[in-house]
Amino acid sequence: MGLILLIVLVLLLIGALPTWGYSRKWGYVPSGGLGLILVILLVLVLLNIIPRGF
């Protein structure tokens, strides 16, 4: 489970970079959404819903 979450987070980080022409107009929306996902995952780890060890 932890390895899958790590892979998904890396893919989201790559996808949030505004390096392509069509995504330059998106602004901070992709990175803001990624930050929200990271905060939710952090809360789930702190509540021991997701185990800490990968």
C-alpha cells in the first residue's frame, strides 16, 4: 500500500509541473491539489489509518 502511494505521489509531482504549453494557464491549481492530497495523507498516517512503514 505504501509503495503504491509513493508511486502515485511521484507521478502527481511530475504531472503538476507546468512545463507543457497547454498547462501554463492552469496556475497553482495542480500544485494546490497535490498539496491537499499530501495533507490528507499526512493526517491518515498520523491517525495510523495508513501504516508508517513502506
